[in-house]
Amino acid sequence: MSWSKVLLAGVVAGIVGNLYDFGIHGFIMAGTYMENPAVFSQEQANPLWFLAISLCLWITVAILFAKTRSVWAEGWKGGATFGFFLGLAIFFSPFYNPLVIADFPYYLAWCWAGINLIGAVVGSAVLGMIYPRA
């Protein structure tokens, strides 16, 4: 396992993941969030924190991908396949939110589940393009 390639792949996927989340949550889903002020009423966080979290997450995923790289097909297709299974593993995690956050819309859990699945496929496709199969 080449640590420099793992870190490079993780950082690039982290940046792509951060941009994906910014586009989805900052533009596409923004109206939905504004319609639910009881749930989404906190102060905005520093955008650099979102980038830092994304980088940490995707570097960790890149390590897992690199450890299992020989199982997946070459290029972005192998990464996307890995991402699909990663996305399935985290698919139902947003369904915890309606149980613990008052007034959290149940349909939004489905939206977030789909967003997470698509994001895992996109980010992992980036990993597949950068981290080659040995």
C-alpha cells in the first residue's frame, strides 16, 4: 500500500466530497431546510470545519479502499462499486434523526440516505481513479 497515493486519493476525494455536500445541502436542499426552522435553527458553522471533516472521513475511506483494492475493478468503476457498498452500509444511518430530533421530517431521512449513497459512489469513484489496482 502506497501511503502517499492513499493520502492523495483521500484528500482529492475529500475535496470532491466537500464540494458535493456543499452543492447538495447548500443549494439543492437549502429550501427544504429553510422550510423547517424548528429543526435547522442553529448558527452557521465555519466552512473550514466541513472541509476538515470531509478530509478526515475520506482519508479514512481511502485507507479502507486501499486495503481492499485488489477486490475492486480497475479505475473509477471499481471505486464506484466500492462506494455503492459503502453507501449501502451507511444508508440507514439518517433514519436515527427523526427518532431523536424533534420535528425532524421523516422524508428528509430518505433524502439524506440517498444523498449519502450517491456521495459515497462519487467520492469512491475518485478514489478508484487515483489509487490504481496493483
